[in-house]
Amino acid sequence: MTAPTTHLTPPHPAHHPGPDLGGRTALVTGAAGGIGRACVLRLAAAGAKVRAVDRDAEGLEALTGQAQGLAGVVEPQTLDLTDLDAAEQAAAGTDILVNNAGLQLVRPIEEFPPDVFHTVLTVMLEAPFRLIRGALPHMYGQGWGRIVNISSVHGLRASAYKSAYVAAKHGLEGLSKTAALEGAEHGVTSNCVNPGYVRTPLVERQIADQAAAHGLPEERVLADVLLKDSALKRLLEPDEVAEAVAYLCGPQASFITGTSLPLDGGWTAH
């Protein structure tokens, strides 16, 4: 399914100017696909050594192959973030932490499975807390660190039928701000990036889910439901999100902390 026809097309930069992340170690969760994969490749292109964390071992293997020839290196690590102790340990020694992993289920609250609600909050809020907790001692020790939390427009606005996702993202916003306040004196910034709907497998699955929830044919879901509140009537590309992440990791962004950067096509301008 494609976005409605429009004159707006996403940028496709031919090269990646700055920042230079040579000598930095980054960790990206949900790294095997979508936004996570784009972030891994962008940070590696900037020279970072990137720990690519995901439970999808095959996806990580494909990503590692895709990263050949970049300035930095990609180190795949198969990990299920519901193993919170392992998540915290994985973050030790990282200079840059990108909390990206997520999952989605679209159901009315009264039909929402409690076990899925628990899993969503574990992966998307508690695991980021544990990863930040694991990363901060090294960041504080060297007086430099970058935490970038991939939130969502749903960290700033709510939508019906997404109770777990919206709750997790709103919680992540608060966690990110708290990390910013505590980390400021240690040279550590913490920010959220807030995409609208991105062209990822998670969003493609949502189209079918939303069609069922709203009783709409799938071809109407993108324009009438997903992009209803977006001024720009297209999906955001993962590479565009990765550029925002890379910017927040660079020296130009050293005074940006405790904030949220909406990449929402004008959604929150309403």
C-alpha cells in the first residue's frame, strides 16, 4: 500500500555530512529493521562502533552484511529486551544509546489483553530505563553521553485503541526528561524523537489492524485514519528519522536536552 499521491517526496541525501562519531560506541535496540536498522547504518556511517540489539538473529545477520564498507563497525547482539537484567548489562560502556525497540497492538481497552499491555510496557518503558541505568556510569565517568529515545507523536498525543503504546510512549517522554535533568551536569543529553507514521513493518501491520478496528477497507486506512491528522500526506522514511538521531548525537546539539523533536508532518500543529 502506498501513500496518497502528492507532490511531496522524501529527501534522499547522497552523502552523510557530520557528525564524526569515530571512537564512539553506540547501542541501538530494535536494530534489525525499520527505524532501528536505519539508525544503526547512519551511526556506523558516521564512524561509530554500533551494538545492534534485536531478538531477530536473521535480521541482524542481514544488517551486518549491509553495513560492510561503512566507516564504523556493527556488532550484532541477539537479545530479548524482556530480559531486563541482560538489557542493563548490554548497555555498559556505551557512549550513545538509542532506545528504539517497540511493538504495537490495536484494541479497545476493554478488549486489550493484560499480558500484552504488560509486555509493551516492559519492552518500551522498563527496558529503556534499565538500558539508561546501565549506560550512565560510563557516560558520567567520561563527562559525555547521548541518549536518544525514539518516542512517537503518540508520546505527545493519544489515539483510540492504542492504550499500551500511548501509555508507554508518554512514560518514555517523562523518563527522557528526568535523564536530561540528572545528566546535564555530567555532559549527558537525553532527548526524544517523535515520528509520525514511518514506512516500517510495524506500520504496515497496523494498517490491517486498524482496518479491523474501524471497519474500513485497508486502502482507506492510510489516508483516512493513519494520516488524517498529518498535514503532509505521506509516510515518513526511516532514513529521515536516523538523520534526526545523528544530529542529536553531534556537537551542534550539545545544548539540546530534555526535549522532544516531532517528525510528525504537522500533526501536533493542530
